Amino acid sequence: MLLAADTSTRTIGVALYGGARVLSVDTWSTNNYHTVELAQAVADNLARVGASPGDLQALGVALGPGSFTGLRIGLAFAKGLAFSQGGLPIIGIPTLDVVAAAQPLRDMPLVAVLQAGRKRLAVGWYQPGDGRWQSLDKLENLTVEELAQKISTPTLVSGELTHALRETLREGAAAVLASPAHAWRNPAFLAELAWERWQAGETDDPATLSPIYLHRGEPIPG
């Protein structure tokens, strides 16, 4: 059984995954009480399925981009839990990959976004290939106006978008907006991505695993 935790933004999520099915999942919005609420949510989800921390076999954690404090809390929690349970394998997944994974494949590119503060967005670019969304390893910190200018051909847009941001993107005919339900960041997809990597033997070193931070005006290559 794998536990996944996502504390990238004020939207927090945890999920328990067994390979064949999602065992339990919770998502909620927090007022920056990540530390207390995350630990309690993990305990509640384990209790819901009649399990304990000792039943966990692996951990998946969202790496960002996102909130500096939130990401540090999530990663510290995962590393602490892994250590307390005898060295569980940890798999870090970029948060925008989780946003992308929730979208059915379309015959067009995909832009995955997260709120980055100060009216800016963390933006990742994807294209369909080999039955999934493939990252172009292109992360940017943009205003919604800058993003709209970059979308010149039909492109699916998904992620944390307020009503105002959605209206701005609709002004450009090329943006195809995912519905709010499909755009919600679901930790079950984080769990599934982490499970796939774990089964393939692709785990991360807890000593060197770190969050992905995206600073204003600074593209980060993959």
C-alpha cells in the first residue's frame, strides 16, 4: 500500500493506493495549517481502511512548484514517516504532472497551472504521446496575460484557475479550458504516478530529494 501526500498549495490531498484500486482519498483547503492537518488526515485515512503506518510499503510526495512552506512541510513529513517505518521508499512527483495526469488525452497540447502568488501562475507544458501526457520540461512563472499570449494554437488548460483567470483565458480563442471538476488536483493521480515509478524501481534518495521552486521570471529546465 502506498501513501501519497500533496501540500503544494492551500489545497492539500492525501490518498492510499493499492495498485488495483484507490483505497481512500481526501482533499481540502487549508488556512496554512499544513503540519497539523496533514498528520491528522493521514491517520484518519489509515484508520478508514483499517490500516496502520506499519502497513505502508511506499510513499509518494508532490514536489511542486508551489508554496515554499507547504512543500517543505509535505516533504519533511514524508521523509520523517519513511525513516520511522524503517526506510520506506519515497517517490517524488512534480505537482504539475499530477494536474496533467487527471486530463484525458486530447489531440492538442496541454498547459498545467498552479497559483504562484502575486497574481502569477506556475505553468508546465505537455503534449500527448505513448498513451499519456509527456512533459516538455518547460516550467515558467507567468501572469495570466502572458500565458494567454503564448497560447496561439488550440491548447487544453487545466489547474487552479479562479473565475477571473478563466475569463481572461477565454478571451483568446485558442485556450480550451478543462472543467473545474477535471481541473481539481486529485491526490489519487499522484498516488498512481508514484506507484508506477515505484513498481519500475524508480525511487528517490531521501537525503537529496528536494522541492521544486519556481521564481518569478526564471524558467527552470527539466
